[in-house]
Amino acid sequence: MQKSIKILDCTLRDGGYYNNWDFDEEVVSSYLHAVAESQIDFVELGLRNFTKLGFFGAFHYTTEDYLNRLGLPEGPSYGVMVDAKTILQSGKSVDDAIDELFVNASASKLNLVRIAAHFHEVEACGAIACKLKEKGYLVGFNLMQAGGKSSALITEKAMFIKSWNCIDALYFADSLGNMEHDEVCRIIKAIQSVWQGDIGIHTHNNMGKALDNTLTARTAGATWLDVTITGMGRGAGNAQTESLLAVLSKESDLYQPATIYELVIKHFAPMQKECGWGSNLPYFLGAQNDIHPTYIQNLLTGGEYGDDEIVAAIDYLSKLEGTTSYNGDVLKSAISFSGTNCIAAGTDVLVDLFADKEVLVLANGPSTRKYAKEIEAYISSRKPVVLSLNIVTEIDSSLIDYYCVSHNAKFISQGKLYSNLNKPIIAPLHRFSSNERSLLLRSNDVLDFGFEVVSDQFNVVDDFCQVPYEITVAYALAIAKVANANAITMVGVDGYSSGDHRQMDMIDMLNMYMTSQSIPELTALTPTTYPITQKSIYAPK
């Protein structure tokens, strides 16, 4: 049986989104020998880029100098990918940019260069492709985010690419990982209507369909199939090399997967456990709502966001236009969940409301559950004004005097509960949509106190506050200050690990609070890692 397909493994390129393209030498050596022994046809070693600020591993640049030091086993053809915008936004002519990035193929260990482009960039890419062909490379062209594009548009772009007469394989990518089988077949049919050359597919596994879509594409006529070891790749990852080889090995002996299986078990399975690529519910929901997987990856990476924040951020993003492309500022807005951009404004209803009283700030850290009985006993005995940060369910609601919410993930996830509190709520109404305001006002007395995030500021006036971070604790401290409390005790403010941005932001905020004027004394009664005076919930009165 002759090979009718080409398998391209792009682990070091797509997988680099999880480790900054900085792979251990032992992993690289084992990988290269495994893919060669398995008879894989093409290995895409990485990206080709101009120098950037910041540290990136070897496979972000995949320079000729590095390749000449790298032992590349015989067998596969080797390649790199260049993003079209790397050339188009370089400030150089196409010829100069290509000449700076690429030597002639005869002087390189590379045989293949793939160009990745969005649909709106296609017309500008002809000169790039032809220049690479002149240098002697096989040239692949990847149409990113092909899902959902009309057949007419796909055919139009394919015809334009055909006119260059220099592309060896025309790829389409399921960049959002949400294609169905019918969509795969539709796109291939649209391409085939004008393109008689090789067609390739690059799938993502956000909805668990990467392998199935790859096999569907093969049946429909695709001949170049992208895979990565364990699916290692941006977001939920890609079709798994080992899985595709397992399927193909049942048909013929053209591919030998045994060394790939060993590579997975020894090196990549532990990496996957550490880094966390692969399909899961957040990626599924993101794909379902046409959200670029980088949003989900950044929400999940490092454990910096709680489950409620992740779910609420996805819900927020699903309601926005334009999230098929990644924008860091949009992610920040998804985490802050600020409903409007209007000027911070509230009322002076809180002035002296807690005059000469202790305010107990009730947060939802694990210690609140652990010490719930002692906290309830403290409240019953000391009679502080109890200010709950969002809805804390571990403490008897009859002991809570006020709920404060700054419009964050907790509000998004608990929203419907607010209509049944029957307790006063302190909130910056300017940050809420009209529907959300109706929810808050349905059966509650809402005290409107403004809230604005301003870098390096902790300012409190009669009707609003400015704080440095999107932290509800900061809002509560401002409330206690404007209400003229004489002391603030806190429970459930446990803290995070030292490297977590939430820990650092909270410490920075607390330092600003401590240096502001006329502040109430601040004490934690349950264990905390924050720089707060520590006392014990068990201490006698």
C-alpha cells in the first residue's frame, strides 16, 4: 500500500505555546529520533521570527545557526512556520524580510516553510509565497480560522492562492476547535472546486473532535494531516500523533508508532499533566461560543483564577463580538466584569453609617468554612457590623448585616441569589447593566457607593472610592472608612501562593490602604498570608 497522505508533526511549534518554545534538550533529542523512526513525513520544528523583546526558547526562532547545531535524524523533511504578519508588519519590503529570515533552501536543513495567514491577509501574501519558492522551499499556506467562512469566500481565496502557482499544500485550520464533520467536508469541497493540489488540515481539540475531524478530512480528500504528540498545542491542543498513528497502523505498516508511544509515556504525558493542555469543559464552552482558545488558555494557566471567575469570564466573553481573535485588554475586561465605562459616581448614604462600630469583613476563603462556628459565636457575642463580600454561604445569613459587591465573577455566578437576600446591598450601580440593577433592586435596599479602579490610588470620598485593583476587599475597606468604623476585623482572607498575581495585587492594595489617612485598625481573626495584624478567632474578649 502506497502512502496517499503526508503526516506533519508540529509539536515543537504548536506545543511551544505552553512552554515558551523552551524544550529540554533530552526531550528534543528523544522526540526527533521517535518521529524519524515512526516514518512521519514532515516535522515542523518551530517558528521563524525576527528578534523580539522577552525570552523565547530556541523553537520560537528556529535559526539556521541553531539548526546547524541540532542533530536532525534522516528520514523526515523538516520545516518551520512563519506568520504572515511577521513579514507584513516588519517595516521591511517582502524581499528584504524574507532574505533576512531565510537562506536559500540549498544552504538549509529545512525543506518546507508554511505561511499562516488570516483570510484578510491572503491577497498580501503572494509575494511572500513566491519569494520562498524562489529560494527553493516547498511552500505550504495555512488559512487560519476557516470555520464559519462562506463557501464562496473560501473558493475565492483558494482561487487567488492558485494564481500564485507556487503553493505545494493548501491548508485550512480549525483554529477555534469547533468544526463539525459536515463543516470539514464543506470547506474541502469549496477548496477542491478550484484547487487541484494537495489539501491539508490543522485541527484543534476544544470540543474533543480533532482526531475525528482529521480522519474525516482524509476521507474527503485532504492529504496533509497535522498532529502533535499528546495533542500538545495552543489551547486545548491538536489531533494526537499517537492516536492517528494507532489508527493508520491498523491499515498498513507504513507508519511505526511504537517509539512514539514510548515518547508519550516517558516525556510528554508528564509534561501534559504539568501544563494542562487537552480538551476540557472551559475549552468546549469557548469553542461553542466562538471564543479564541488563547482566552481560555490564559484563564486556566497557572491556577490564578477561581472556578467561578473562569465560568463567569467565559459567559462574559460569549456575549461580546470579535472574540474569535485574542485581545489581552478584552480578557482584562472579562475578568473585571465591569458592565459600563461611565464615570464612577454614587451617593453619600454611607457617611458615618457605622460610626464608632467594629466592622467584620466576611470573605469566602477556606478558613471561613473551617472556623464557621467560631465566627458565628464571635458575631453573636461582639455584635459587629457584618459586611459580607458577595454571598458567603458558610455563615448563617441572619448574622449578616450588609452584602457588598463590586461587580465581579462572584456576582456573575451568584447573580440570581441576590434577588432573595432581603438584606441591604452596597454596590456601585454605575458598573451594572440595567438588567443587573433590576435584579439587585428586586427585593433589596441598595446603597449606591461608587467604585473605580485607578492604578496606584487608594482614595475614599463621600460617594465613591478609587482603588488600585479590581478587588472586592478594597471596596469593603473603602466602605468601612467612609462609614467611619473604628475597627475592621476580617475573616476568610486566607491569601494565595506567593507567586500568584492575586496575592501580589492584594498586598500592594493593603500597603496603599495602610498609608492612607484616618484609617480604622485592621485585624485578621483567621489565618492569613497577608500583611495584616493577626489575632485569633478563639482569643477571649
